Amino acid sequence: MLKKLIKSEWKDTWAVGTVCSIVVVGLAIIGMIIFSMDIWRGNSRMNDVMEGFTATMIAFYFMMLVFGIIGVVLVVRYFFFYRYYKNLFTDHGYLMNTLPVKSTDLIFSKLIVGVIWQFLIWIVVVASIIGMILAMVVNAGEIQISDFWDAFKEFFEALRWMFRDEDFMELSPFFICTMLAAVFWPIAELLLMYAAVGIGQLSKKRKFLVAVFILIGFNMVKSLVVNMISIPIALVSENLPSQFTMNLMAVIGLVITIGMIIGLYFANKYFLEKKLNLE
């Protein structure tokens, strides 16, 4: 049944994710076209008015690009926040919560699709930025397309030697824990949003608005806890090797992230099974 729920969730959400991806790719294509021309670098034959106009247009494009990327990331993130509330705690919830499925399947189906779309959007964003940088560098005439293959080979060769270095290997817990935390953190973030919805739906009125304020409070508490943990560790580790401090912080960060995922999962399960309020 979980597969059917995931398929249904994907069918209902792919349009939003696709439109957001198209927006990012469209902005990137505009940037690649601009960077493939000479006007963005200026030209000695341009008069002051044209140079000023060109600089203004480029500044406007970068502003549009930054706000566009931030907007797309936020839309995708909070779309799944609202969707979780709408599907499970409004009139739709009367149908979803009477299906012959476990509450865990409802949570996992929305969580899996939401996390996949977050990763896909970030892949699109990173690929688009890389494409614009490549267009800029190639147009500058300093690097040819054929040079990128050599750069990749040199990069992987450097990685091979890096993994043989003893100083680098001392930081292996830091790199491993950081990469795992980067994978697990979007899961924790979505579960935190779901928990805010679960608490907010207990309110008699304006349930979603209450959930929004609770989410804001959660984020404030989260920042406070991070500071409360990191500052003492930094003070205690002041006279210790930097590798030890970095490894310790990374391990603690990963443990906290996994702990959040486990705790928030059971909290959301509790709200769906014991505290469901559709009235």
C-alpha cells in the first residue's frame, strides 16, 4: 500500500516541482545566453550610457536569479508543509485517515516524495549555476570546453592522493558525518514541519496559522539549542587539536539529526493515531 500512496503523492505533486525546476533552468539559460555574449564584460567602443545600461541589466538579472532560486527552494519546501496539513487535517483528512493503511504509511509516503523533490530541486539549482559559470569562463577565452575533462582528471587524482594523506584521514569522521547529516537533515526538517502541523491541528480555530507560528518557534528553539551545544564545546576544545574539535562537532551534529528524526517520527505518528482533530 505504501507504493500506491507514494505513486499517488508523486502524481499530485510533480507539477509544482516541475514548474519550479523549469523556472530555475529558464533563469540559468538566460544567464548562459548573457554570458555567451560580450556585452556583459563591457566593450571599449561602448559609451558611458551603454555601459551603465549593461551593468544595470546584469545587476537586475543577478538579483532576479538570487530571488528566483530562493523563492523556488522555499516554495518546494513549504508546499509540502501545507500539503501535509491539507491532506491529513482538513476535509481531505476524512478520506485519507479512513483508508485501510497505517499512519506510518501516510507519513512515509509524504516524507519520501517531499525529500526526493528537495534533492531534485537542489540538483537542478547546482547544475544551473555550474552551467552559467562554465558559459562565463568559456566566453572569457581562458578555458576551452576540452580543458574541463583534464580538470576532472586532475580533481579525482587529487582526491586519490588526499585519501592517502594521514592528516586528511584524521578528519574522516568529520567528512563522513557531515555528508550523512546533509542527507538526513532534509528529512528532519520535513518531520519538524509535520510536527508543527500536528500540534497546530489541536487548535479549535486557524489551525494552519497556529502551525506556522509553532514552526517559527521550533526554528528559534533549534537555533538556541545549536548555540547552547556548540559554544561550550568550542570553549572546552580551545586547547585541543582542531581535528578533534571538528570531528566531535560533526559527530554530535549527526547524532542530534538522527535523534530529531526518530523523535519527530514518533511524535507525528502519535498525532495521527491519538490526537487527530478534524473538527
